[in-house]
Amino acid sequence: MTLVSMKTMLLQALEGQYAVGQFNLNNLEFTQSILQAAQAERAPVILGVSEAYIPYMGGLPCIAGMVKALIEHYDITVPVALHLDHGSTYDLCIRALHAGFTSVMIDASHHTLEHNIDVTQRVTQAAHALGATVEAELGRITGREDDLVVDDADGMYAVPEDCVELVRATGIDCLAPALGSVHGPYRGQPKLGFERMGQIQKLTGLPLVLHGGSGLPDEEIRQAIALGTSKINVNTDNQMACTEAIRSFLNDNPAAYDPRNYLIPAKAAIQAKVQEKIRLFGSSGKAGGSAS
């Protein structure tokens, strides 16, 4: 199957009250594991690429080419969207679209609402002309993921009225309102603003996006989905599973030197974690057919 945008999969998720996972790509092995997990679960999937990982993975065309080649190699038949995560500028979003990404997030949440609307509107016009989807953010999601760092003091909950204004002015396809989740590991018990989450979804009518899906209690994930969260981003849990598998193998086999020896168990750990999340999100089997 060729890459698709997020639009249909997220609207179906919103109607069916489940969520589609966005799992970030960190290297070849993560990409292989996530695609194979989605195929095994017969689930739609979103492959996220954060800005910090673009140069590490060889640039946007290289990433898009790798994803397309792996989809063909593994005969992936479930819907797959390739998404730029936290794109910081209009130019970066455009470069991602031209490289073959089918979805982009423009994150102008650290600017004024007026600036956020302006740049998001321009990105959306360009993306929609190419059949791609756009995610935007309001408020500030704290924590650290990759090289994205937002201090707790800078975190802000999204204002429902501002969300409505952004959605109406830009025509975005999904919205990531800051409601208490964080990037990276949680320090203490997270406190998600569920009441405001439900209010924003009803006012905008859009699928909502939950960043910082790693480490949240299962019950909070289910509650967020019930309130209209249709896309949940996961990265830290997968990174931890990968690193733990590698560390364990090398501790047991200190003389090992062939990277395949420790990367194969790492891939298995990532795939198992992704399948676990897919089942939690309720998207297993939503691509048609039966999950294995």
C-alpha cells in the first residue's frame, strides 16, 4: 500500500471511539518494527519523524524513501501515514511535503495566537493542495523528547475559545491542545485536563491529538479516547524497550560484536511494545481483516 494521509484514519477513529498510534522513527530498526507491528495487528499507523532526527536519519528524502521501500519489502497492506512531528517552520513543513510526507505538524504554539494562525493557515493551504493533512498545537506541552525541551514553567493549558478560532481560521485536520501531558518520562502522577479536553473536542469537532502518550496510565488513555482523542503519540516507551533489550543482551554476551545480534532482540522489543499500545488504543483490526 502507498502512503496515505491521516485524514480518513483519524475521522474513522473519532467515529469508532478508538485512537491511531503515532510511533516515532529513530532509525531503520524502529521503522521495521513499527510497520511489522501494525501489519500484525491489522491496524492503521502513523510514522512520526521529529525535527531533531531528520539530519540523524539522512534527511527528509532519505527517510521517505526508506519508509516506502520497507512498505514494499514487507508487503505492508495497512494504511500508513508519514508525519512530520513538531515542525517548527513553514519551510520545513513544505520540504517534508515535497519529500513525500503525507502529513505535517506545524508547531507555532510558542508564538502568539495571531502568528500561530498565520503560519498554520499557510501550511494547511499548501498541504491540502497536495492531499496531505495538518496537525497544529495550542498551549505548551512540557517535558523533553529528542531535542525538544519545554520547561514546566512554560507549560500552558489550551484555551477552548482559542482552539475554536485556530480551527476555523486555518482548516487544520487535527488539533493537539496542551492539557497536562508531557514529552518524555513523567515525574509524578500526570494530571490531564479531561473536562477541557471534552469541551475542546465538542467545540471544534476535530480529532484531538495526545502528545506524551508514553507512561500514561491505561485508564487515562481510555478516558482521553472516549473524549475524542483520536491520535496518540508514543516514543519514549519504545526507546526504553529498545535500549533495555540491547543492554540486557550485551550484559549477557559481553563478547558480542555483530550489531545484528543485539538489534534483532531490540526490534522484537519495539514491535511488542507497539503492538501492546495498538491494542490499548483500540485500533487493532481497524485496517480490515483479522489481527494475528
